[in-house]
Amino acid sequence: MSSVTPFPCKNPDSRFASATTAVPEPLWEKQDLKVPRYDDAIFARPDLSQLISDAEENRRMFAACSRDRSGKIISSLRTWARQAVMTEAAKYTSELTGKTIELPQDFNDRLLLITGHQPALYHPGVWVKNLLIGNVARKTAGLSLNLIVDNDLVSSTSIRVPQGTRSMPTFSEISFDESIQKKPWEDTTIQNKELFQSFAERVDKALKQWPDFSSSLLPDIWPAAISQMNSSDRLADCLAAARHAQEQRWGIENLELPISRLCATSPFLWFASFLFQSAEKFRAIHNEVLDEYRKVNRVRSKTHPVPELSEQEGWIESPFWMWRAGETRRHQVFVKRDQDHIQISDGKTVIATLPMQENCDLSAAIEILKQLPDQGIRLRTRALTTTLFARLFLGDLFVHGIGGAKYDEMTDRIFTRFFHLMPPRYLTLSATKFLPFCQPYDVQQCDETCLKGVLRDLDFNSDRHLTNDQLSDADSLLKQKKALIQDQQSAETDHDELTDSAERRRRNRHRFRELREVDAKLARLTAKLREQINEDLTTVRQQINANAVIQSREMSFVLYPEPVLKELFDKLSREVDSV
């Protein structure tokens, strides 16, 4: 836990709620955020050329807002939070690397770029966020921070590795640890050290079946994970150490900080206390914004992008998680005001009671929340409140993936309606890089559609596909078909008044059966062509299925050869350097 000085702003009137003028907010607009589907593609919104100017504009905006009363608290909080969080990040990164890291004395005056993700062995499209902020920090003499989202649940202890043959590739799961019941990353330790140590060797052996594939990045970075295991058996720390080691080799010096340690800092506990104090108002605004988001994006799910905050018998849900050490299930956090106190509950048990007199400075509440870890209780942020805190109190620019950017469509409106502030700008970034273990097939989905269309045409219009010799042999059938079609067209335009509707329907059915019989006879003349088209269709489908594996963008970055990843990194760097 950081030992920084308490929050310096004691003025009870310096509250967000003291703003009286409405703050303009972005118009709701359905966002077209899609992952790039092609190899070596980078998606950025807005364009990377705006990155530095947007960060500087955010910084100027926060500095300018100190002219009003609500701004006083922003200026003080951002200075306080940066000092606490960056000090903790330097400490953690030192533990991760084994090297002492000292913050520059003027770090609060430098640009700070932030991103974050779970500590999984994710695909390169996620990793580019880390590479980008590190490169921009180096370019601007700024700082960069990666938030390790270790309060999320571990989804897997393995990665998918391509196996099989080029024509029939498959995925095989190779584990870096034994399977465990889902629980938060921060409480997950390595279960089988021998399995963990042999991970790189087993993956390397599996990849050797692809003769044209050069060695992966994994053998170069896994020793850092094994070394970290000797000082910390937390799985998140070990995986972060492996990734960070490669970033350092590329000149990227991001600071790292797990969310679990961020949530133990005094500024974050102030933030949590403030939301507890304003729980009813925050819930109303949160649910209002969520409802608008779902209408704009035509979302029917009750859990996307987040569930509503609930209320029952005076207990109001607050946007945090809570659980006890050893538990595998995270609990919602509920608060209830009781005169000059606020009770905190996990839905079953009252965990803490915070003093919350009107206009109090929250210092007493912070001290009580600091005692929760000693009781084995974890109070953690959720995804939406993570970026809310990071964008408001810490960074000059937050870099999201596509999933996170959807959350922040909501966050932008919470900035204006709850905090009475213009939302700071952020960047959405993703990329696609295929693993070059074998050559993909030159086939597209439209090839299957085209072949299926030809087969259908052979059912009803085989005469279009007959050879000259076949046309001669089928002359009588073609004349019969032509006559039936002309008869049908005449029947559609000329109705015999003396013929009742039942008779017309009988004639139409008879004509339809005759036409189908003629088409069937013509179709038999194209049997060889149909057989060839079916063979082509089978081949195309097999190749499309093979490409689904060969061109999967979800393969872990540890599988890639370093030069391939470096090419993607260099492409990203060139776009930044062009600014």
C-alpha cells in the first residue's frame, strides 16, 4: 500500500456536485467498431496522428477546469492520485524486473498514457496497446502505465496451438498450469511448477511439425516467467514478467501495476468512498445512460455492455466487486445509508460501516477501507469504474481495445452527468496479425456462395450450361420448356372469364409439374458438371475451414517469431513517428 500523504483538499465545498452549469456531452451515435480482418492490419480511432495532440488537449482541459469549484478537487485529486499510483507502479515494476525504478522528479508534469488488460497470454492485437503507449512515452519523454487487470476471473490456463496438416489444421490446447476452478487472477497461484517450467519446451515441440515455421518468441521470454516464479508464485506476476521482458528488449519501458494494488491506494479508496456516498445518484445516472446505450445500439441483452445497478429495500448496488480470500465467486457491493453512516455489504453480510457525515472529507472512511485486506476482504473496481478512475484521476490519454471502447461510450456520459466535466478523449486500438505457420488458401466465402448458386442454377436452368452437342440432343426438351414458359406468362396476363379459379389453379399445377419434369431431364444432361461443381464445393469448404485456423487472429503472441511481431511493432511505430 502506498504511503503518500492524505488527500490535501479539505474544503467541503470543493465537490463535483457543486457545479451548477450543464456540461455539453457527445451525441449518441452507433459506433462501428470492428476488429480488422486482414493480415497486418491496424485499427485506430481516432487516427494515430491525433494521439499526442489529444493527450495534450486532455491535460489542458483538466488544468483549465481548476477555475471553478468542482475543478479544485480535480486538480488536487489528479496530483494526489498520480503520486500514489505511480509510486506503487514503480515499486511493483521493480519487483517484476529485479531492477530499481525511480520516477523522475517532474513526473507529474509529463504526459502519462495508460492502457490495461488481463494478464493472459493474449493475441498480438491486444499487445499493440502496450507497444504504442511505450513508444509514444519514449517519443515525448512521457510516462506509460499498463494496468494488469488481475481482479478479473482466470478463463484458461492454456493456449491454443495449431496442429494437424495444412488441409486439415486443428487447435490443440497446451497448458502452462493445471486447470483450476474459475477465480480472480490475483488469488491464482501456480499449481504445477513442473508443468509451468516445461511449457515453452512442449509448445516448441508441437510447432516443429510445421516445417516452414521458424522458432517462436516463447523460449526467449519464458525464462523470465520461471525466474519470477521463484519470488512470486502468483500466476499473473509470472505471465506479466515474461511479456514485460520482451517489451524491454524492444526499448519499451512501461510501468506495470495490478488492479489489486491500485485498489489499495488511498486515492482509489477516496474514489470508492465518494461513489458510496453518492450511490443513489450514481445508480440513477448509470442506469439512465445504460438504457440510452442499449436503445442506440439496439441491444436487448440485460447484461451487455454491463448489467443495471440494482436496488432493494434501501440497499443500492455500487459498481465494485467484493470477495473474501479463498472464494472463487465475486460478489456485488451494496451500500445503505444509516443516518451519518454508510453500511457496505456483499449482499449477505455487512462488511464495514463508514462514517459519512454531510460534507465530510472522507478521510475516516478511507482508513476503515484500508483495514479490509487484513480481514481477507477484497474491494475491487469493475471494468467501467476502472477506466473512469484512470481517465479522470490519472492519465492524459487512455488506450482502449475495441471491447473497452464500448464501455466508455457510457463512461463519457457519466463524466458529464455525474462529475459535471467534459469527458477526456481516448484512443481505440486493435490489430490483426496471422501466425505464419503455413500458407493460407486463396479462397473466400464468396467462392462457396458462387458455387452454391451454380448448383441451384443447374436445378432449374440446366439449359444455360449445356454444350453445343448437348443443346442439339435436347432440342425437343428445350422447345417444350419454352412453350410451357410462354403458356405460363400468357396465363398470368390473360384470364379467361369462362374459366373459374379452381380450373386455373389445376392448370397451373399441371404446368408446374411438367416444367419440373423437363428441368429434371435437362439436369441429367449436366450430371458430370454437377459432380465437378460438388467436388469443387467440397474443396472450397475444406479450404475455408482450414483458413479459419490458419488465419485466426486469436493465437497467443508467444507463438509468433520475434521478427514477425517486430514488423507489426515497426509499422505501428512508423504511424506514430509520422505525427
